[in-house]
Amino acid sequence: MAQAQDAAVQNAEADIIVTGVRASLDRAIDIKRNSSGVVDAISAEDIGKFPDTNLAESLQRITGVSIDRVNGEGSQVTVRGFGGGFNLVTLNGRALPSANVTTVGGDSNADYSSGTSRSFDFGNLASEGVSTLEVYKTGRAAIPSGGIGASINVITRKPLDAREAGFSGTIGVKALYDTSVEKSLSDPAKITPEASGLLSWRDENEVFGVSIFGSYQKRNFSSRGATVNGWNIRRYSQFADPANGFVNANTQIKNAPTDPNTLVSVPNDSSYFYSQGSRERINGSAVVQFRPTETLTFTADALFAQNKQSEQRASQGNWFNRPFAQVEFDGNPVIATTTFLQENIAGVKDAAFEQAYRGVRNRLQDYGLNAKWEINDRVTLSIDGHTGLAQSSPNNPNGVSSTLVGLGAPVVASQSADFSGVIPVQSIVINDAVPGRGPNGNGQLDLGDLGSQMGRTVSSSQRQRLNEIRADLGWELDDLGSRFDVGGNYRTSKMRQARTQTQQTLGDWGIGNVGDIESQAPGVLQTYCLVCKFDNFDAKGQGATLVAFQGNAVDLYNALSPYYTARGNAVGITNREDNRVKEDIWSAYGQLTWKGELAGRNATLVVGARYERTKVKSTSLIAIPNGITWTADNDFVVSVSDQVEPISDSGSYNNFLPAMDFQIELAKNFIGRFSFSKTIARPDYGNLFVATSVGTPPRPIALGGVASGSTGNARLAPLISDNLDLSFEWYYKPSSYISAGVFEKRVQNFVGTGQTTRNLFGLRDVSSGAAGSRSGTALAELQRLRYDPTDVNLFTMTALLQEAGGNIQAASQQFQANVVNGALDQDFADQVLRRVDLVADANDPLYDFEVTQPINNRQGKIWGFELAAQHFFGNTGFGVSAAYTLVRGDVGIDVGADPSEDQFALVGLSDTANATLIYDKNGLSARLAYNWRDKFLQSSNRGGGDRNPVFVRPFGQLDLNISWDVSEQFAVSFEAINLTESDIRTYGRDKSNLWYAQELDRRFLLGGRFRF
């Protein structure tokens, strides 16, 4: 007994003496070693010592965990290849609600984002307010369902756990310097504040305790990059056929595929962007504990998190008229890409300069109450309830998520784009002296050449309310740790997604009012060189690419919209969505833990099962579309009536989920583990919506465009995964270990896509080219006259036919009178599209929409291995840690598949690795951490009928953290994030098929923290 007391004193002294990074790593090792199954963790001080701005950045340090980034900051996590929607996130064991509209920081599609995901955005939570992060990679009966990749538990601090009575706490401040702000035009603050504090108190008798945490973080940033809106996937034979409008007899084609069946990829456009934005994050939490007797403890807690994000974005782009004058392919035998495109314009067309203002506010609230009663020395009862609310809502000055104002300058005489590099390089020849166009003719692109086109707004929101109550009864069977646990849980949630889109014709696509920016919105726009902002990307082509415009899109919209409303151009609603999903989940579990010896070796066996019943009800309010208007060459607009039709459907499913974890100490400090579990993940909310929606074709149907539609499926079953894990861990010395493991997941009920071709809502196709219709008559006349059947020519001839009252001879004469050197004069075409919008009539056939619906029709197998190690070199203070995860599966994309072929693939699947150099001695701690993620699939069906994937290229980031304990109470720190200035790039079927590229910059933080 005396020896045991001496050992206890020594351990207590060690807990006091061994502090800093190494001590926190030791605590993480203890959690990993002593847990049943495969569990990794980060302790509180570990989080504080990493150069992390939020919990996502902290989680990426764990083996097998990778993250998605928005503007360089961690957002959502992927575990063993399964993205955020396949992972369960809990707070102190409670399921957290989630809502996430990812508008700020994304590519051009982000303006129209819809909140449908179950994925939790860790970017909303600061890391300072958390005690421990636990990542359960194997299933367990006592853990709620929802995580196939992992269950991630966020543990907060509790006041009665404090070592000493009285007040204790910490206050820290930091100054953040984002180097990208130096590139800002409006020069916001280059240095922004961060502050956090924790105050805790408990009485001497451990009866009552209170803790309060608060955090404020502000960041200003700028961003620049390049985007492409669409890639057309065709067979080369289709591309080379002049009837399809890409080329004509005069087009020079270099390095053309020899096989006419080779797939080719052709862009619609390219653009550069520059944006300025801010992120303001506020976190707060409070915990009150009351222990009236030694066996009864009440805990009440509250969490609040708010993350406001805004972005003012200016883009400078070009779009292609077609047919091309020159085309060059890259020689790829699977998907040949037109890496160089050049076209000449008959007259001039517009260079595009869209202005956007994006704003989103994410807010999370959770309030809980827990009662824990130690009935006797062996039996404990815990009852826990909470209510949570997550909201992602618009936060623009005019109350929407995105405000977009399209601008153009009709000065482009010819243009080319080179796609062979990291981003496209544009070269433009301008002519601002074409009679009748409006520009000032001074020989340079400036504000006097600019006019408005369209004004759009998008208001998108997601809201989830979650209520949960659970009871757990634990019975300790012996003094070795064997126990039996049973429990029940009821969780109900209501999720609502809404989105409204508007469009207003300003100066129209043909820019009928050049100079309206200077007259109606003076001083709003500035002229600057966008491509000069690039550091790592080479984008400097020829001519007007050095001139761009930037201004506040909301101010611009507020100035132009009333002016054009007074001229008869009303704001029209083009889309209205209102979808709701209610889920009720009942569950019960039983779990037996046995601890003892096998063949003289310490062993643990945990077996259990969970039963769950889930009921789903999906309700949608459908705004009935009354037509699709053809407004310009390849521009279509859906008009929505005031009629709203409610529709609903229900589904239910039952699941029996067994789980088993076995571990044995095969030799001293050498542990082997084997686990089996069955886990589920519920379908994305967007797949459960029962609304039917229609989309517009990317170009006229007669020239290969396809109109798409979609509907949901409330009766989808959950994904079911059978999981196997085998791992070995060797803890060969203090603070050091090596672990290796393999895993396999066999998943049923992956959600694939069913497709039918049918009409929706009785909508008629004004661009069909069908015999007897206006577009059919116009197409036949173009063929008779041997003019190229381009989008521009077909729209113009059809519009002229309508203006001529159906007289094709009069329309044809007017068309031919405006042909210059074999090509239609662009100025004349722009005049026509400004005058005419084409609406379907009885002679137009019904649309054949390609309607997709999610169905459970896929299964897959995912497997891989994990390696991790940590080693400290004696008492030198130096250490190193590293981890690598390899993930493979039969759920990949075939980039050479025909665009008509529906494919299924698991997004997020990728290898990951990290390595950290550590120093911790005499109050000085330092870490140099590198995290790497291999190429992964972000989405699988972009571009409608072209079915393009979106890949993210490999990304690695190097971070540095240094802290020095000046005294026992005060420490200073320095952090450097993304030292290598790594960039983000996404692409399609080939690396040259750019979707989005963004330069990222370094960030530095200098801080101090006072403990008391």
C-alpha cells in the first residue's frame, strides 16, 4: 500500500511537471491506447498548440482525416474517403444540427448554392473552446447512427472537473495579418483582432461550478483566380460537323484526333475573378453544474456560434460565339481538349465584367440538460436532453445571398484563349469605334465603353431544428472494468430549405444602353488591372485583358434596378423553392464490455447491438413554371407563376446494427485490435425532396442542347456499411508509438441516378428546330443559304421570322443584308436580341426533359490502410510524428465514359498524409506541420447532359506554430499558416479542363495568453 501511495504521488507530480505539447500528446495517446476499437483524439492543449483557426484545421492532424477548404480555411471533413454527409458530429455525445449554404468563396456556381447537405461545417467553431476531440472510426452500439466514415465527438470543458477550487481561467489575444489584404483596392484593415477567454469557478466542496467561454475572430482577405462555366463533351465527329456550329469549312484544326469517336472537350468561356471579403466568427458557451449529493450531478449547458462571411467579387471574362477560326487539340487519346481557341467577330461583341456581392450568416445554438445518478457503487443512470438550431441565411445588405450585375463592353473584335497552362490565358483585340455601338472610340477600354446587361438576385437558406432525449443505464460487473450498458434515444429534426431567384433585364444581353453605368451609378465602379493581382498564375495575354472593373454590386443593383423598372423592365421571379424534411428516429441499444485475461494477456471484448426505426416525411411547395423564354443566343430563362402546389411523400426503415471490438495485449505494450460493425448514413436532404424542378438548356435544343429536370425520392433507404478493422499498436517508450491498420467497408444502397425522358408541366420548346415551328423554319432557311447553324444565327433568324409575322422571305432578306464576309454582323445580332424574346407557342413541340431521380441502386467496397508513428528523442525536447492513409475503392469515375452514361462515384475518396516536427522543452514549444491530400473527386455530374466530374488536384500545406511560456501565467505565440502559399485548383475530365483555380496566401498570427 505504501508503494502504491508513493507511485500515486509521483504520478501527480508528473502531471504537474509535464506540461505543454508533449503532455497533451501523451493524453491523446492514452485515449487511443485505452479505448475499445479504433479511436483517435486531440486533447485541449494539443488544439491550442497547433496553428489552427478552427476545429476542421485541428481534425486534419488525425490519421485518415482530410478537409475541404474555403478561402484557405478548413470547412468540412472527410474520414477514410467518406465526406461530411457520411460522418456523424456530436457535442458531448449529442447529435448537432447542421445548416450550410456554401456561397462565399466558391466558383461561379456558388452564387446559386442550395442548402441540402447534412455535412457539419467545422469552420463555424473556434478551437479554443473545446476540451477534447474524439474520432471513432469503428462503430459502437452506444453511439448514435449516422457515421459511416466516423463519429466525431466534440467535448467541452466542465467546471467541476477543475483541479482546484475558486476562480481559474485564461484570456488570450491575437493579431492576424493576412498577406492577401495588401492586394486590396479598397484597403481594408490588414491586421484584425482575435480574442478568447475562459472563466471557471467551483466551490471547495465540489457542489457548484460555473464556466463561461467566449471567442471573437475577424479576418479580412482578398482572393483571385480563374473559372470556366461549362465544358461541352462531344465525339470528334460531332464537333467537326459544321451542322453543330463549333466549326465551319474555314476553321483551322491542329492536332485533331484521328478516331472520329474520340471524346473531345470544348469550353464555353473563361474568366478571371478578384474578390475582397471578410469573416467574423463569434463563439460562446456556458456550463453550470450542481452536485447536491455525491451521487447526483446536474449539468446545464449552452452553446452559441455565429459565422458571418461576405465577399465582393468582380469577374472579367470572355465567351465564345462559334464557329472558331482556329482550334488546337492536346492529343489526349481519352478526352482530347481544345487547348487553344481563336475566333474573329463580324463587327464587335461584348467583353463581360460581372459584379457580385455574396453574404451568408451561419448560426448554431444548442441548449442541454443532463442528470447523472450513481444509484449505487455499481449502477449509474444518465438522462440527457437538448434542443439545437442551425441556420444558414442570407446576409447581404439587400437581404439576399448573392447580388449579381452583368456588365459588358461591346468592343471585342477578335479573341483567343490558351488552356494549356494552369489557368487560361486570354488575348483580346478591341475596337471601340464601331458606328452605332455606343463606346467612346478613344482606342482603349474604359468606363465609357461599359453598359449593363442583367441583374440577378439569389436568396438561399437552410434551417434545421433538432430535439433529442436519451437515457443510459450502466452496470459495472466487476472491479476490472467489465460492465453492461443499455439505453434508449429519441431524436426528431425538422429541416427546411428555401431558395428564390430573380432576374431583371437592364441594358439586355445586347448592351442597348452603353454609358448607363456612368450616368446612373457614377463613382460605383473603378478601373484596375485584374490579372496584375496574380502572383503564381500567369494570365497576361494581349490587349484588353489588362483592363477590368470593380465595384459594390449591391450599390450598382440599387442604382440600376429602379431606373430600368421605370422603363418597363420589371423584376421577375425565375425560381422559387421551399422544401421540408421531418425525421423521427427511435433507437435502443445493449452493450456488454468484458475485461480480463486470455492466455495470460490483458484483453477486452465489447459486443452490442443497436436497433433504430426512422420515419421520414418530405413536403415541397412547387412554384409552377409557366414557360421557358429564349432571350438570346444560348440564354434561356424560366418564368414562374404565382401558383403554388404542395406535394408530400413519406418513407420509413428499420435497422439492426451489431458491433464488436476486441483487443488484446499480444506482448508488453503491443496491442492488437479487431473490430466489426454495421453502420448507416442517411441520404442527403436534397435527395429526399419531392419537388420537381426544370432547368434551361445550355444552348438551343436544335443544336444539341439538352433540357434537364429533377425530382427527389422520400422513400430512399439509408446507406448500410459492413465494416472490418484490424490494427496493431506498439507503445515502445513514453510519448512514442507506432500503429498500423487495415480496414474495409462494404456499402449497400449508395444513391445513384435514375433517368427518364419526359415532359414537365406542359412546357413547350421554342428552340427545338422541329418542322412547322419558327425555329424549325429558321434552321431550314440557314441550311438552304449555307450559313453556319450557330446559336447566334439560329436565334437571330428565328427572331426576325417572328418580327416578320412568319414571312420567311422577309426575314431571310433582312438576315442576308447584315452578313459581312460570310458572317452575321454582331451589332445587328445584338440589336435583334435586345428587341425580341422568343416565347413558345402551339406550333412548338413539348420539351423532352432528361429528368433525374435519386434511387438506391449502387453498392461499393472501400478499403485501405493507415500508418502512424510518433517519437521523442529522449530528453532533448525534439520529436517527430507522421501518418499516412491509403484509401481505394471500386467507386471511381471513368473520364472516358460517354456523356449519355450515368456514372456513380464516391466523392471525397483520397489518400492523406501529415508530418510534424516538434520541439518542447523549458517552456518553449514549436511545431512545423505539413498536411497533404491527394487528388479527389468533389462532385460527379456538373454540366447537366455533359456529365462532367469535378476533381480537386493534390494539395499540401505547411504551417508553423511557436509558443513560449514567459512565466507560469503568461505565454506568447507566433503562427504562420500556408507558408508555401499552396493554391487550389479543380478540373474536369482532364487537367486542362479547368473549373476553378484560386491563389492562397500566407497568414500570420502573433498572440499572448494569460492564465490565472
